[in-house]
Amino acid sequence: MTDIATQDTAGGEAVLPTPSQTVGPFYGYALPIPDGGNIAPVGHPDTVTVHGYVYDGEGNPLPDALVELWGPAPDGSVPTATGSMRRDPASGGFAGRNGLEFTGWGRIQTDADGHWVARTLRPGARGGNAPYIAVCVFARGLLMHLFTRIYLPGDDAALAADPVLRRVPDDRRSTLIAEEQSPATYRFDIRLQGENETVFLEYQ
């Protein structure tokens, strides 16, 4: 933040403005969670893999971004189970997920190539929305985190009727729809700026 120059009462000299600085990134210290992308219960039949890259405005991958996911259960219900960040009662250290409950939430740090991977359950539709996974992105240079959605392809009618997608221009709608690579694997790249910039949402 740049402060307005003030008058030094002692020497009579003007104090120069504080130079602006980019905040962060500080994410690598405390926010990453071991196995944060393993959201689906072990062996669950509705497990899908969603992965992709986070790119900056120049098309460079970001090795220190964080991607948070929230998704409903396959029946469309909002999970109420706890356990995404279990702590050891004695040491306070991270104890991992229990592997049985579906909390719907995960946090993944991108690797050195800007890549992230999550194993979660295929989301079900809620209300008049097509099935989607909510996304929050933290990255260098962002003073505020960004929100977007991952829609899974396959149901063209549901996608066409989705109230959010209907408000997005046709030529940008594809930035919210994952690419199916196999029946249970999807790719979703997040572009913060520039060509094919991901559509980000503002909640009021």
C-alpha cells in the first residue's frame, strides 16, 4: 500500500511514500495439507479424478498456487461430515483423513510444474444447477482469492439450462467446463489472465 507523503515535524523534510509491494506468496508454510486432494473415500465407486494446471497471465505455470475444492455428494446433498483436517490430540499434528467420510472439501498445492490433482466424488445436481465443483484459487500477486466452478461434461441439456452458465458469453463458457479424458478423469486448467482466461465469479 502506498501512503500519502507527510511532513516531518522535526526536520521539515517530506517523508517519501511507502513503495507498494506484492503480498505473498506465503502458502507453502502452513496452508498445504498432506494428501489434500484425496477427497473421495477409499474404494468409492463414484470416484473421479480432476486435474489441471494453474497459469499466470503470460502462460507460465505457477508452482506455488493453492486450489481449494468444495463438491456435493453424488446425490446432490451437501456433505456435513467432518474430518478433512483431523489433528492428533496429543501432538496437534495433522493426522490425515479417515478415508471413510466424504467431506466434499480439499486443498491442493500445485507442484513444480503448476499441476494439481484431486480425487473426489462425482458431484450431483442441486436445484436448477448442472453438477459442478466449486473452486477457490490462491496464487502469487492476488490480493483476493478467486472463485470459479468446474462443470463436468456429458449432460448438454443440464449445462445449457444452468443459470450461471447461461450468463456467461458463449465464447468463454468452455473455460468453466472440464475436458473429459476418460470416463472418470477430467482436466481443468485455470488461467488467471490473458488468452482463454478462466471465468471467475463474484459472490455478493
